[in-house]
Amino acid sequence: MLLEIIGTGEAYDRFRVNAAVLVQEQDFRLLIDCGPTVPQALWRRQLAADAIDAIYLTHIHPDHASGLTALLNQWASAGRRRDLQILCQPEQQAHLEWMSAYAAWPQRLPFIIHWRDAGQTAEIGPWTLQTAPTQHSISNLALRLEQKGPVSHPTGSLFYSGDGRPTAASASLMRGCVMAMQECFSPLEQGEGSHHGDLPGCLRQLQSARPRHLLLYHIEDGQHNAVAEAIRPRVDVSVAEDGERWCCITGAPLNARLDQQGERYAAGAG
């Protein structure tokens, strides 16, 4: 179970791709979130137009969903004919349907989109799926993916928060995961009324949920060094970087990542 970090940036990040990840097991690929800078980052990877089987959208703020139109348009142009699953919240689906239709307007997309209720879907591809709400300005559903397989074998798992301050439900969903990604917009405590995660809250969640490794992302532009410095002595938490690749079975980083030109290079070489 492979986690590839497409982007870690917040809505208006000057240097990082908008937050999104690609999760793969065997031949099944799931894209989580698709902000405006995500399609180009995917195109740099030169994936086939039918390589991604499903898209999960945590919520439909522009930095998490507005790249959908460009991505679907490119797939149609590149010859995609395979059906696509899109998992979202029913009350947000109408907006996404419009964005999808616009991708081929005035024609229709040459492939079928199967819309699925993210909160009511128990399985996607090779994984079980669970969701929980976070505290955000619109409804956001964090998710947990877990490999299906024999109990006697090590299984991979991933928690991904999307946006929002952690809730009791999302903290419970993270508990015991191998890999976890939590939004951490600020290095400073933001208070109970905040709609975003902060470092003190993330560290409290780490202590209670105890994932094998926690990646912090969607950090406010210009605050990455402050967050990295605050967690520097720790080995169970790190600041996520665009292009990193992690194993969701062992919780270990893999020895290659994608740079901004789409070329593979050894981790730490640049």
C-alpha cells in the first residue's frame, strides 16, 4: 500500500502544490482531493489517462476540488474510456457534477462517472473505508483506508484529515493507523472555534491516537520552518513534502520521490 504525496500546500501556497495524495495498491489508484495545482503535478508523472480508478473529495473548497474540471478534460482528450468513481458528500455533489460537465462542454465526457456517497461507502477498491467529520467552515469528511486481508498478515492503513480542526470522531478514526496525515495550518494554538488544525492540537491527537507516523500538511505559507523546528527532536511526526512516498504497511519513507520536474531522485540528494 503506497502513499505518494502529490501536494502539501494550503489554498494560496506560493511554492507547494495544493494538498492531495495518490494511494495505490496493486493496480488500483485513489486520488484524494484535487485542487487547481494538482492536475499539472499529476501530468508531470505521465500517468495514463485511465490510471486513476477513483477520486475522493474531502470537501469542495476550491483548493481541494476546483482542479477536477481540468483533470477530467485532459483525461477525455487523452482517450480515457474507463469508468471513474467519485466519492463525495451528497450535499456537495451538484457542484461537482457541474464542474464535471463543464470539462467536456458542449459535448459529454467519453466515460461514465459513478457518484458515491463518501459517508456511506464501506469499501473502495482493495480497502475498507471509514469517515468522520472535522470542524471546518463547510462539511469536511476525514477518511481512513485499511487494507482488506487476513488478520494474520500485516495490513496497511492511512488516515487523511482533509481540512479542519480535529474532532473526537476524527481522532478516534486516526487511532492505531500506520500512516496519518493531519492538517496543521498554524504552529500556534488557534482556539476551540478555529476551522483549521494547529500544532498543539496535532500533537495532542498524536499522543492519543498513536499512529506509527504522523505527517503534518496544509501548513500556512511561510510557517513550515516554524512547525519543522518545533517537532525536530521527534521521530514519530514530520512535515510532509511534495513528492514524498511512504509505505502504509511499515510506516517508512521510500527511497525515491518526485521533484518538480517529475524526475525520480534518491531521497536527500537534493
